[in-house]
Amino acid sequence: MESNKISVKDLNLYYGEKHVLQDVGLDVGEHSVMALIGPSGCGKSTFLKCINRMNDLAESVKIRGKVLLDGEDIYDRRVDTTLLRKKVGMVFQQPNPFPMSIYDNVAYGPRLHGIKGKGELDEIVERALTDAAVFEEVRDCLKKSAPGLSGGQQQRLCIARALAVEPEVLLMDEPTAALDPVSTLKIEGLVQSLQKKYTVIIVTHNMQQAARISDHTAFFLAGRLIETGVTGRIFSAPRDRRTVDYIMGRFG
């Protein structure tokens, strides 16, 4: 029986007076891939950002409930958010490489956390780029500018940058939305290989993608978690009529 890496209990989030997430409870198993699906504006990305406290950076946010990482509440006031975001990395919809070399992009996080030796940094950069399935494509041009890479390579570089600080959880907010089909398939294959080392939670609007790459799926609607379960069951025999309607394309 798999253990839960993340347990969310009675999570409520407000932007000012707007109640964005309502009583969300969800468990994510260790070394699993969880897909979050639902129409635009339903709270998926907001929920994702709760797991590494990215919402702390927005004004007028109030959060109630618990988000447990390995049994510890990440919203405890004693939690160091810098260390939390080292444990729980994030990859965004649009690739956002820093305006520096490929090497320096990947080395940025480790340097921030105190690693200075060239030999150690070289190892980290190679390992992260390899894990992100992009090392063979860039090994001979590590000193070149990262923004000069193709969109798919930039996104895999951003994944490598997240992996370089050795996280335990990887959050991905529609990581293939801006990519072509070939790059999308590379990222999907990458996600499936990453779960050997990491717990992955991915927001996607692509039903086929969720079905292909995730172990479990959670369906959000209007700030509520409607249904969650093993991906095969969610897509073949959903229990809630709203899930059926969404998967069948009747709304969203």
C-alpha cells in the first residue's frame, strides 16, 4: 500500500471576499502522478500553488485548512518557505528560462543553497539535464543563452532547473500547453520517468494527456473537488454526473 506524500484537509482559500477553494481534501501517494482536471477558473492552478505556498506571494489571500507534506503542516508558522520550495518545485505553463546560459540556469538553485564548487555543480547540472531528458541535446552548448533554445527544450530546461535542487515533489501547471505535439510527447514521457524519483502533480486541460500519464485524477469544478480516484476509473466509470459531463465535453 503506497504512503501519502501529500495530504490536504479541509482546504479553503479566499482572495479578499472571493471564496476560491472550498473544503478541498485530497491525498497524493508517494512516487505517483496526480492529474488535476477541470474547466478554466475552477481552482486547479490555485490549488497547485497551495502545495508550495506560492499563493503567499499574492495580496489579500487567506488560507484555512491543512496541507501536510510527509505528515507535517506546511502552513505552520515555523516552516521556512525557501526550504519548502526546494522540496516542492514548480514548472509553469510558459517556459521561463532566466536570461543567462543553460548551465547557469540549472546551477542557479544549487548556488543559492550554498553549493559553490565547480566539480559538484558540473555533476548537478549534468544529472538534472539528464533527468529532464535534454542533456544530449545541449551537452555541447551549455554556455549558450538559454532563451535561444526551442520552446520544448526551454520547458525541459525549466524542469531541469527545478530538479537541480533535488526536490521531492514536482508541481507542473499545464507544462505542455504552449508546446507542439512532438515536444508535448517528450514532456509526457519525461513525467512518467520522473515518478521513479519524485511525486508529480500536473494540471492539464488535455483529457487524453491525463489518461496517458497519470495514476490518479482529481476533477475540480467551481472551487470544489468533485471526484478523485484511479485515472482508469475516473475516465471509464466516473461516479458523479458532473465528471461525466466534463469528460464527455458537455462543458468546460
